[in-house]
Amino acid sequence: MTGVAQPTPEQVRAAADVLKSAIDDHLAAVEARQGESDPAVFAAYDALAAAAEAYDELLYDAYDEVTPFEVPSSSEETEYEGPSNPEAVSVLIRRDYVIKDLIALVDHARRADAEAAETEESSTSPRDTGTDSASSAVAVLFDVYDPDEIAQRADELGLEPGDATLWVSAVEPTEPGEWLDAPFDDADPRNIIYRFETSTAYEDDLEALERDLH
């Protein structure tokens, strides 16, 4: 652009070095993460996204070239239209799993169910939940373990994690039990205060970036 100083090759190279470091930091945070919603991973993700965007802009300004990946931009997301000071917030979480080992899934469900029955303080006989099918085994596991523990032990339980998303949305205060019959019907992207996704699609983008930079 006329009148605007173009980035120097040194500035572009420095941005590439920052990006490489951000990739290493993100991988280290993922490898050491504590739970599905580790804030260190979120911070590393944000730093990686910022470094990638900065490098992409400098590369384009200096050489009229672009990178083979795309960093999600807040301008492409639905603009927040909720109140500045909401009276309440709602957290919506979705995690997908592929059942990759039915035998392991059923086996863990049977053992978890038996252990839970042994610790019950009642004198009734052990429950007969029939954990021969994937659906019944999944029901038992989610009854015994909390969702975060299942996310951390997915591979051990015969599950393969898929895409996941977390929405924090501004809502109106509700009465107890008011929305339980249809808990997700009122989810409105325009009221999202914070949103975070994990997907192997992003990992593919990062691998492509790393191949391009080395």
C-alpha cells in the first residue's frame, strides 16, 4: 500500500520463529494438560492463533503469499448481541465419541457397575443392568463416572474422542426445573460470551503449517 512501510524479511522471519515457538508451546500444554478444559491449553491455543495470524499478515504484506491454513477469526463468528451484564450464564458442552472397542466398553461397564453395587449401603441384591450392548454400557459408565473422567479415560474405555465444543451463553434466570424437558432448545449463538472447540481438523491444520515452515 502506498505510504505504508512494508515488512522487512527479518520481521517476517521473526514472526515465523514466534509461530514455531507457539506450536511447540501448544503441543507441550496439550501433552501436560490436566482435564478437558485445562486453562493452560486454552492460553496456548490463543497464543498460537495470534502468532499464526500475525505471520500470515506479514507474509502477505511482504511477499503477497498466504499460508495453507486458516485461523478462525472472531469477525467470522456470530456477533455477540446479549447483555453487557447478564443476570445468569449457561454452560453448554458437547463431546462426541466413536465406539472403537465394544468389548473394552462392555467390560469396563460391567466392572464399574459391580464396584458401584458393592459400595451401595442398601441390602438389596446387585443391580442387573444388562451391559451387553453399547447403549447400556455407555449408560452405566456415565452413571458411574463424571463426564470429565470419561473424557480423560476415553481410550481406556474403548471410546475415541471426536469433536467437542463448549458454549458459555448469557441467559435469563430460570426457575428450578423450568428448562429440563428441553435443555438445549434455547441455545442462541448470538448470546455466546465464550466458545471453545477441539477437533482433529485443527490438528490437521497445524501439521500442514509445521510442514510448510520446516
